Amino acid sequence: MRGKFITFEGSECSGKSTQSKLLYQYLKNKGYDVIYLREPGGTTVSEKLRKILLDPQNKSLTPMAELLLYMASRAQTVKEVIAPALTRGKIVLCDRFLDSTIVYQGYGLGINLALIKYLGRFATNAIKPDLTILLDLPLKKALGGIGFKKDRIERRWSSYHLRVKKGYLLLAAAEPKRIKIVKLQDKKEETQKNIREIVCRLLVKSKVKSQKVKPQPKS
């Protein structure tokens, strides 16, 4: 049976990394065959591209070059990691995927959305998440949480990040069955609880079972 592909999306400092890693550990402890990835990254080549994309020194990187580098990284990760894992029935958790490119380079930078989606289908071999958790945090709080060491994307102007946030909400409105908005609570445990409920419903509905072996009764 094909595995399940679950992605995490959200604006900067929305808690994606924290919440996705908490879910990974939870599912792993429950005995599910699960792997964790981040984008851009996940392979040797993709990690090298990540450094180029996020390095603040690369100020001359054009929007189109940025788009193509993200797609190149994604194509490598899909081919090398995601597709094989899904074929083997694993659960794949990924911190960002194609939705990020649509909102950051599309709504954010103004690159044609149809072009991004076309290139996205090509780069991903049409692989699409079964579920996307969209973490929602007020923009003012998100921007306030960005630390001193900002990467190239985080350094962009607030109006850019506002377009990104609006882009995410538009995507969620267009695909409510796949994209589930989870509002960030004051306590990360409460947010994680809400995420687990959504994910567990998907796994139960899809009849995905954990790999834990039940102890045999003593004779």
C-alpha cells in the first residue's frame, strides 16, 4: 500500500519545524514507519542548494533563478527519498513542499502561478501531499519572532511576508480537504494535540497501521 505524505506549511516563525518534529517523534513512538525531511534539503545535493538559497550574501539571485533552484532541490528529494519511501508504504513528513514555492515565489515575488504549478508537477513527478498542516500565526507575532541572524528570505520586507500569508489562506480556501489550518496556541503541546487529532484521523481513514508487534500471551 502506498504510504502517506504529510507536509507542514506556514509563514516564518510559525512553528513548523517544532511541530513537525514533535509529530515525527510521536508517530515513531507509536510504531509507524516514518521519515522526516525539510525543504529545501533532504539529500546531499538539496542541502547544498539550501545554503545557496538562504545565504544573505546572495543578493543578486533573481526571482526566476530562486524558483528554479527550489524546484531542482525538490526534484532531487522526490526522486531520491520521497517517492521510494511512499512506494515502500512509509509515512513521509516534510517541513515545506510545493505550496511554499507557490506562495513565496508566486504570491510573494509575483512569478506566474500557472508556471510555478507546471514546473512543480514536473519536478515532483505529480506527487502531492495527502495532508498539509498549515500553521497560522498573526503576521506581527511571526515577524517579531525572527531572530537577529535572518536568512535571505526572512530579511524581506513585511509587505512581502503579508502577501505570503494571504497566499497560504487562498490555497487553504481552494483545497480545504487537503490543507488544514491549525492556529498556533500559547502552549506548543496544545497545538501539537490539535495536529495529532487531524493526522490520526487520516491514518485511521486510510487504514495505515503501526509496525509495533503486540506481545504474545504467555502459554
